[in-house]
Amino acid sequence: MKRKIEITTNKPLSVNQIWRRGRYGQTYKLQEARDWQTTLAWYVKEKRTSFEKCRVDVDFYFEDDSRCDLDNLLKLVGDGLVEGGLIADDRWQILNEWRPKGHLDRTNPRTEIIIHEL
């Protein structure tokens, strides 16, 4: 039987929001982005499992109709799954398929992540 795990958390920052340039030109990840990634990693570590190959379904529930590219939100999700030890890397050979979907939920914005073993 194939395993799957489910995680619910808040919405991650998009790729356009997580990176900044420092005074001397170095690029760094914002603290808010690192915090979100670490929180997801802790959720993953609590599951005490790992996958050799998987598919990730991500449902983003937004509080408004503002424009947002779903693919820009996936970066922190993948990094959090790697940091938490669920997958060794987020390259295509391991994380074989992403299925992002967007929904509107004005009262309970959130991110639901379901990882399926392949």
C-alpha cells in the first residue's frame, strides 16, 4: 500500500517575496521565509517517515481574489520538505510531480499539502 501524509499550514511567501539583496550584493532569504520553511520542516519531522519518490498535491486557500502565481509559492514547500527529511532533494527524480491548486476561502486561508508515495 502506498503511503501518504497530510499537512495543513499557513500560506508561504512567493519566490518574488523571499529573496533580498544585501549591502554588498549577496542574496539572502528573508527571516519570515526561513521561519515558514522551518515550521513546515517540523511538521514533516513529526510524521517520522521519508519517501524515495513522491507526488505533492498542494491546495492554496486564499483570503481574497488577488493575483498570485501558484508556481511561485512552491519553492518554500519543496525546501521545507527537504529540510524536514521527508525527501532527500526536491529535484524531479524524487519529487516527480507537483499538483498545485488555488481556492478561495475568505474565513480560513491556509495551505494543505498531501504527499503521495510513488
